Amino acid sequence: MSSEKIVDLLKVQGFRASGVSCGIKKNGKRDLALILSDVPARVASLFTTNKVKAAPVLIDMERVKKGGIRGVIVNSGNANACTGKKGYSDALKMTALAEKALGLDKGSILVSSTGVIGVPLPVEKVEAGMKDLIEGLSYDGLPDAGEAIMTTDAFMKTASASAVIGGRKVTIAGIAKGAGMICPNMATMLAYFVTDCDVPVAALRKALKEATDLSFNSIIVDNDTSTNDTSMIFANGLAGNRPARCGTPEYQRFVRLLTEVSTRLAHMIVKDGEGATRFIEIKIKRAASDKDARLAGRTMAESFLVKTAFFGGDPNWGRIMAAIGKAAIKMDESKTDIIFNGVHVVKNGLDTGMEKEAAAAIKVREVVVTVDLRMGKGTSTIWTTDLSYEYVKINSAYRT
Amino acid sequence: MSSEKIVDLLKVQGFRASGVSCGIKKNGKRDLALILSDVPARVASLFTTNKVKAAPVLIDMERVKKGGIRGVIVNSGNANACTGKKGYSDALKMTALAEKALGLDKGSILVSSTGVIGVPLPVEKVEAGMKDLIEGLSYDGLPDAGEAIMTTDAFMKTASASAVIGGRKVTIAGIAKGAGMICPNMATMLAYFVTDCDVPVAALRKALKEATDLSFNSIIVDNDTSTNDTSMIFANGLAGNRPARCGTPEYQRFVRLLTEVSTRLAHMIVKDGEGATRFIEIKIKRAASDKDARLAGRTMAESFLVKTAFFGGDPNWGRIMAAIGKAAIKMDESKTDIIFNGVHVVKNGLDTGMEKEAAAAIKVREVVVTVDLRMGKGTSTIWTTDLSYEYVKINSAYRT
């Protein structure tokens, strides 16, 4: 949609990163990234729920259980998914090459891939690029890594924030890729966070899950999930703060900071959504439960008809009513209100005669649609895009 | 997509029908239909599962329980959905007008509406058109009714078939509307069947459910359901056959005949799918269960990415693999085969190198994609369309 202003990314002590071109992308752009902690870091991660998982995902799922992680190597241009046993050994080789070059123990580097599915990974190119990658490591290197994980992204996605937690200033910085959530063909949404905050691993896992539910799991561009989706956070504790243990005020502050950074990245992914012309915030109020609220929001965001209406700038509340009615939630049509950018078009399930005003109000880039169900206290916010000619063009023309 | 050749519709003894213009549609096309049995008929019906139900659906749901039904009155151009109490009394009035004009008992006529949501039904136009509607009743009138229920349909949908059941020749004739399954804004898929077969009401209900699952419930154009979806069958028993009771060979033959007629109508709806350029048959083989097979097929048919790839003529098996992997079914990537119009592109989860051949094979109007899961004995067939520029155009531009 729009390109984002790139703001300076805060440095996080003890983390170096690098991003180089090793030739997987035919256009010579950066396609190999490394993020490394100077000391062993605690790691939490979330992976795709798709049953078809790429080889690097399978490897990471095992390694994060064991601990002793120092960093992650990532390539773009090839997803190393649906590549069988060779794909698995190629992913293992990627980690071994990095571990050897860095003089680290086996199992201390994680691995991700993103790009085309079903094509063998040219691991010899990764090998050839390893020297440059290691030499490029720098405390200023996170934006280079951010660039090297891009695929169809129109712009790079980075965000960072600082706060005083447990007596010290701590920082979280993150990079992400994804344009279209999700495009399995170009496999996928990836997000990496680094922080110097001291967070026990149980708290780190909980925090990543909470922040992800409110950010990456609250955005929808299309209704597909990918084979490679990965989100991970590395916490090296160098800030020396009182540890952000579960249930403490320190933990609450840490979650808030992580949610802030991840939400900014998530919004960038929606704004870079394939063919998107509008950024749509769906607010569900007074649902019977938060779960109902999320389901109602998701069903709206996934509806072909709701999305095409937004593209046309049409405040088509009948489609929204039908989408919510389809969701497995408690609702009563005669209690439902629908509001487009402040214009109340439906009150108690009936047309208020304000459609013209609503049509004028939503012919802008950013649209807020509020659905008030009057069934309870559940709320949710989901961010999505419209469905445009350009989306169809990008996704029908991409490969062939 | 393509217009269908209209074949002669078989007459069914004891059923008259009519279709006229009463002025709800601004273009003067037919918009009011009546189907009437000369004698009380057994009725079975299926209605939308959407929680937001149009007024006529609510009325029919009550009436079919009571029995004594003689026919149905249908208007197009206005869905009478999201119209509150006035909508309900307008729908009641439609039935009362028809019952009075025909000299029938209160409660003997069912009612359906299809068209724009949220606009009050101009019931005075229905009243003004009633005389023409009744005078137009004819044993040859079913195609007129078929025309009068159309909304965005590019062509009329009728089908019929005969067979010897229980010692007599019986006939089923049907009409349907729907272009895009489903377009809530133009509310909806409607289907009406008439038959002279003697079928007890329990068997009639079971037969309609079975035939609908294999036909209308196996087609997907987009992922929305509507406020007005209705399918109903009237059986007046005038063929004088041995009754097609549940569990008898007569019942089996009747279900087969009804499935044949309803599948032909369902295929017409897919071929008339909004903006469709291809008719896609998804065959799932050897799933762990029939339920798994249906879910896998549906998930593929609902995927934005799978549908856009078909529009582009791209045999993008990575997207199919990811779509199936997302479905809540048992699967093993390394046992999965994918075949496009006879070309085996994936064997045991791996690329066979036949994509160019597959791309050539699917650049046609009708595509069969087979997914062989090798997990059990479950099978399903789902019919769907691609997702085109035209779909976006129709659905973004329709109202405003």
C-alpha cells in the first residue's frame, strides 16, 4: 500500500547481525541473514500450525527445546519446503556451516528459509556466501538482516522500543517479512526479535505468545497459512535488570514493550499486503466472549465479499451482517450495530439511512469498522486489507 | 463462465407454475414466481445455517413443520433480509395475498425472497402483480418461474429427469438461482424441485439432505453463506408408484434421481460463478475419512491463493499442499500425490518435474485436480471456480 518511513532502529547490546547476497535470488539482492548474540541467549519461538512444515521449522522445533542457542541463519528466495529428506539435510548443513564458521557448538544456531516451495535449496550458494556473512556481522547490522529476509515485500519492516524495566533501560528490536499474510508460495511471515532484557525462558515464551496473539495473529490478508511461518525472540539478559518473571510488574512491562514492537511490525505487513489499497481495522465490541469477538473479526476479515466491498469503497453492511451470522458465535441481529469510520449505518440490526455518509467516510486509506454485538464484554481488534485487482494479478501471475 | 444450452424441461403432473414482472426489478424483467401443486404435497426443505435469517426463511421454517403445503411464492430483486418486524409482516402478507387469490387455507403457501439486503420489500408491487401471476399459472410454466427467480445469474438454471420407481414412471424437475455461491448481497442460492413421486415425508427429508450434500453443499464459489439460502422439494404422489420409503430400493432410486437433477443445477451455478473463467473439480482420494476428504476439498476451494493460481493457469502445487496442510485432517506430506488433469506433478510429496506439462494441461475451461492422501478410504468431490479480476470487479462495483 504505502511505503513506511524507516525510522532509526535502536541497537540492542550484545547482538550483532549481518545480511548479504549469496546468489539464491537471481536479481543479486540480499538473501542471506545472520543474527548472533555474543553470549548464550534465552529463546522463545512460535511456528506455523500448518501440517506441512518446512525442513528448517522441523529442526528449530527440536533445537529450541534444548537451549544453548546463540543465533539464527535465514535465507530468502527459497522456502526449503516440500523438499523431502534432501531439504532436511540441506537445512542442517546451513546451521553446521554457520556454527563451524563461528566456532560454536553443534545445535547452537537456528535456521529459517522463505521463498518458493518445492525447489531444492542451493546450499552451495549458502556455503559460498558464509565468509561475507560472518565478516559483515555488526552491532548496526540488523537492518541488513531485515533486508536479506525480504521476498515480495515492497519495503523493509523494522521496529524497536526501549523502556525502564526492573531498574534498567531495556530495548527490544525486531525485523519481519511478509506481504500478504500469508502467501505460502513465497512462504511466509518471519519475525525475529532481540532484547537485552533479563527474562526467564518460561516468561519469554508466555510473553511471545501474548504479544503475537495481539499482533501477528490479529492480522489477515488472505485466509491461508504457510509452511514456514516463524516468530522468535532472543533475550541475552545483558541489561542487568531485575528478571521479568511471570506475574511480576517487570513481566507486564516487558509484554507491553514486546506487544508495541510486534504490533508495529504486524501493521507494516498489512500495509504491505499484496495489492492492498486500504488498511482496515475491525473492532468487535460487546461480544459474548473475547473468543467470539476474535472469531467474528476473523470471519469478516476472511470474507471475499466484505474485502471486495472495501476495495470498492462500499459500506456494504449486509455482507458484514451475513459474515458475522456465518461465524459460530452468539449474536442477535436485532441488537447489532455497525459503524464505518464513525458513521452509524446499522442500529439494532436496521438500516439508519446513512450509507451515503458512510461511503464518503470510507473512501480513505485507513478504515475503522466497529461491530457492537451487545451480547457481553468480549472485544477484539483485527487488522486486514481489501481484496483488489492487484491482489489477483500478483497471485495469479507470480510464477508462470 | 459459459452459457448453458437450455434443454426442454420435463413436465411433472399436477404442478403448475408462473413467472411475471411486478416491478420490483427496475429493468422490467420477471421478478415474481409461483409454484403450485394441484393437491396438497409433501414438502422437505433446507435453509441457510447463517444466524442472520431473512424473514421468509423464518416463516417457512415454521410452516414446513405443520404440513398442508400447496406451493411457494418467490420474489427476486429484494431479499427482505435485515428488515426487522416490517420485513416479517411483509413476508406474511406475500403468502396471504397468494393464499387469498388461490382460495387456499392460511399457511399453505411458502415464501422466498432474493435480492438486495436491508431494503424494505415493496409489498404493494407484489400485490399489484398477483392477478397476472395467478393467470399465468400453467403446467408449462416452470421455466417462467425459473426466470423470475434470477438475480445476477447470467443464465436460467433448470433440470429434470425421469425414471421408473416403484412400478411407475416418476419425474423430478427443478429450478435454481445463484451466481456465486454465495453472494449475500444479492442473497442467494435458491432451488425448488417438484416431483410426482410418492415419497413419505421422512424419506423426502432424508433424500433432500443426501442429494444436497452431494450437489449444492459440494460447490464453492466464495466462502460466504447467505441470509436467504433455501432448497425445497414438493412431492404430490400423483405418479401412483409404490412409496419410496426409507431403506427401500425405491428410495435408493429416488435419491439417485434427485441427486442427478440437483447436481446438474449445482454445476450450472458454479459455471455461472461470478467472474469464473474455469470450472474446477477437486477430487480427494484415500483420505482418512469422508469427512476429512470433504474438509480438504473445501479448504482448497476456499483458498484465495489456490483460486488465483487457477485463474493464472498455474499448477501451483505448493499452494495446494499448504491449503491441505492447514485443514484439520490427517495427512502425511510424504504420502501425498497431486494430479492436474492427468499430469502427476507431486508424488510422495515431491516435485516430479512435470509442471510445464501440467501448465499446458490446465489451460482449459474444465480442470480436474486430484489429491491422493493415502491415509484411508475417504473420498469427496467438490466443484469450484477460479478467482478472477472479474470477480473482484463484480463484487466491488455492484452497489455503488
